[in-house]
Amino acid sequence: MNPLNPATEAAAATSAAPAPQSNFIRDIVVHDLEINKFGGKVQTRFPPEPNGYLHLGHAKAICLNFGLAAEFGGKTNLRFDDTNPEKEEQEYVDSIIRDVRWLGFDWEDRMFYASDYFDQLYAWAVQLIKADKAYVDDLSAEEIRKTRGTLTEPGQNSPYRHRSVEENLDLFERMRKGEFPNGSRTLRAKIDMASPNLNMRDPVMYRILHAEHHRTGNKWCIYPLYDFAHGQSDSLEKVTHSICTLEFEDHRPLYNWFIEQLGIFPSQQIEFDRLNLTYTLLSKRKLLQLVNEGHVRGWDDPRMPTLSGVRRRGYTPEALRNFCNSIGVSKTNGSIELAMLEHFLREDLNKRVPRVMAVLRPLKLVIDNYPEGQVEEMDAINNPEDASAGTRKVPFSRVLYIERDDFREIPPKQFYRISPGREVRLRYGYFVTCTNVVKDANGEVVEVHCTYDPATRGGNAPDGRKVKSTIHWASAAHAINAEVRVYDNLFLKEDPNDVEEGRDWTSNLNPNSLEVIRDAKLEPSLDKAASGARYQFERLGYFCVDPDTKPGALVFNRTVPLKDTWAKLEKRAA
RNA sequence: UGGGCGGUCGACUAAUGGUAGGUCAAGUGCCUUUGGAGCACUUUGUCUAGGUUCGAAUCCUAGCCGCCCAGCCA
């Protein structure tokens, strides 16, 4: 068997990925190419702030940026937008690098940091001061807020707006030298305090922050804000199409204003809709809160929508890419059903992952007429979707474990599994007919007894008789024990932010998002399963080996259950 | 309320003045040694009202609804 694990992933054949469908950004690129807008070049970038772990929303942005450039022979840079030393950390940089690589993208030698450009940005600020387009303001944060105006009223000019160029130059230089405390002064662009776009009301370009930066250390005590760093960083990297999310639409006029005033390469900002997924929160701030408040075990908790979380859960990069390429890109705010993501996950796993038998909630099945002490090695197919995956042997004996759910003393309508008097097939084993059950003092069934038909070895009856269902099993004497972590949605509501007055989104957390099963019974071929290896537990779902696994103590995560027609029928009947 | 941006099957997304199509979901049937997978079929849609036009999802006008913006966050 060749279970897929992360180590061999890069070498694994990429499943037939749907070609990214047309979208409005691609159309713009095609058009720009036609009119030779950027000399026939396409340059994009993925610009995360290293203040948290990447999540599925970032996967969409990554696929879009790298996909677009690749399609048109361009390049994509990885750039860390690290202009706020108070929130950024090396740990996050490292995780981002790991995650983008894992998703399958390569920025070659083009890994940059906004902090690489601090000297240039400073020089540009000086240039704007000299052009009387920027000034040092002594107003406090509070005062700036008060004089900014409101959505309907214009703001008022700062009393410091008309300082001389010389004084501004001097003050800005002294800000840089560290002569002033945090918050005492800012550098502001001189635009228009009456603009209907609040971003144009003399936005702050630099603030004083006596804080150590994860890369520049204590070199700086003033740091540029996003608006004074992002566009120029794009420009320096000759980014042709600067793709960002919708909330930056209002910033585009400012983005363009700085580029025009500075007379630098005119990168073009294009905004698209953020990814929203049902039953999922995609906000770094809230994910951080989940981690900090201990609602999950960490950024890579398999219930987290972070890339490290879904990786640990058993998602494949291929599934994620196929999903991202299929959901489209637009400007409408919507929410994609989680079922869509899971579809692409199952589609990929189904084709590539070996099948194996595992019993999660064991119930003893005794075959009364099977010879005591006899063991047969049954042939089992590793992957019916892939003949090259071959076969394996699975030991069969008199006492087996079956799934508790596969037995009903009184079978409901349409329940085809084991119940008294009914014949079913044990996968790769024999036909067995349930004869009676043993109950404990509480009346709970603890043992199911049956007889087998020796003529049906392997699972076929020579007389051609059919059976309604096939049951998976594990030989009691040979099964290995494992812990299995079964996950459900982290949130109870489709929209986790949908809360009644006075409550917050954490009240929508699903208290049963994790169920730990400690005594699952697995077929013995799994005893050497390596961390990260993925399997389909037949009839149950896809599972992968968690890194918590220790020698002799296997731990599996349920990646996603198989579609379950019976569960659906049962639910509908209820 | 000022500004910006949106509204196409249940969800997502195409159609760029000329047959409203695809994927997911849902349903029906076939097939099946996984009630898995696969195959076939089916249901449901252009926010509203006017207008332009031979012809409008697309253009115009007026509404309605939703999202974003008042950080020295990004």
C-alpha cells in the first residue's frame, strides 16, 4: 500500500484539476494584455500580514494570484506586509511560508517584506513633505478622530496643517530619531478633509511606535501605515495587478493618489470578494481568539479552518486548489456551502486513498459454526478506483467486531444491515445469518451470534443468491486498538456571526465538535501507519494519522465522513 | 444619513444586446462485495417597476434590499 502522506505529496500526480474558470479579474488581465498596458507583463503578489495563521480564505487569494500569473506567463511574489511590529511575529512568517508551499506554490527567490522598503518609504515621505503634500500633526489620536468628521459631515483641518516645509522636515526627522513618545505626533497626507471618502481626509502615513520589529529590530521607531506601504510596495515590485479584498475598495483612490504624487510604477488594484463558508469563521482576529481562549487546541487544531488545521485534519492541497478554482471570483458577498468544499475533498481522496477496515464502536459478532482457533487470510482490494493499488490480506476468525450501528434488534424500514434472521455479507469474508443476541443486565446487546455459509468464502454465493448489505469488520484476536478523533462543525449555525442581542459568536460554538473514541478496532495492516497517512475506513469516511501518534498508540483524525444514504433516510423518516 | 460596491436556481458562478448554461446541494432510476464511487434523468433562477430595442440578465430611469468605510489595524 502506498498511503498518501505529506512527505510524498509533492510527487503525487495532480488529479485532473478543473481549469480555473473565467472571472472578471482574468478578463481584466486579458484585456490589459491586449492593449499592452504593462508591456505584456503579469506580475502578482500574495501579501499576508504575519499576525496569524493562513486560512481557507487565504487559499482562495493564493490560488487566484499564483494561478493568474502562471496562466499568463507571469510571476507571483510572496510579500509579508509587516508594518505593525506590535502584532507581527516570526512564528507567523514561518507558518505562512510552510502553508503556501504546502498548498503547492513557489515564489522562487521572490520573498519580500514591506519592511525591506522602510528606507525607501521614508524617503518618499520626505519627498511628499517637500512637495507640501504631507505634514507633521501634533493632534492626539482622540483629536484626529474628533476632527475627522462623520459619514455625513466633513472634517476640519488640523491646526498644524499649515506648518512650513522646513518645520515638517525637521519634525519628521526628529520623529524618526526617537525624540517623541508614542502617539505624540503623526505624519499625515495633505489631501482633503471634506472628501466624502474618509480615507482621503488627510490619512495618517506614519505613526510613532517605540516597538521592536521582528526583522528590523530597533532601527525604527516610526512605522508606515498600510496605506502608505502597500501600494508603494506593489509599485516597487512592479506588480501589475494588485488583487485584494472588497473592503479595500475605498482605499483605491488613496492607493492611486500616492502612486501619482510619487510618480512611480502604476500598479493596478482590483478587489474581489472574500471567501465565506457556512459553519466556518474566516477572520484571523476571531481565529486568534479561539486559540487564545482555549476553544481549540491551537492554530493547527483539525477543527480550525486554518491551512495548518485542515492539513492536520487530512485535507489535500489538490482538493483545496480544485475547490478554489471552482468557486469563482466575483464581487458579490455570499457564502459557499461547506458541502462544496467537502465534495472536492472526497473527490480527491476517493481516487487516491487506500481502503481499510476499521470499527469505531465495536460490537462482538460470534460465528458459532466457524471452527474455533481457525484463521483465514482474506484477500481485500486496496482501492477499487485504482487497480494499481493492489490487494492485501486481512485475517478472519470466529470472533469479530462489527459496528454497533450495523446491528438493530428491531430493524426499521429500509434498514438492510444485521438483525435477527437476516443474512448479510461480511466484506471479503462470508455470508452470515444472525441467529441470536446476548444482552447484559441492562438489556443492552453485547454480543451478536450468527452462522456462516462456508460456500460463500470471499463474499459470493455459488447459488447466486444476493444479500442486501455488506458489513465491515475486524477480527477480535488480530485487531489493533486506536484512538479516533471524530470532528463535527466547530459552529452550530450556518452563519456563526448570527447571534441574538447581548451574546457573541462564541455562543455558537458547537460543544460536540470533537468526539474522542478510544477503543476503535482496526485491521492489523494499519499497525505501521505513519503520521499524516490517509485512509478510507470503508463505509465510514476518510481518516488520517495524527502526529500525536506514538509507537503502539495510534491516533486518527476523521477528515470527512463518506456520504451516508442510510443516515439521510433515517433522518428523513424522523 | 455622505461615499464606495453589489443583487442570476436552495448555494456558488457563467452568459459581455441574440437558445439563461455549469458545479454543489436536493430528488428519481440504474449499477454496486463500501447504503461509498460511478452512470442517467429531473426540479427550481435573472430584486421590483417603468422605458429603449425586432430582441434586455445585459443598456437607461426610478425604487427596494445587502455589504464596506468615521484605527495612529491590515
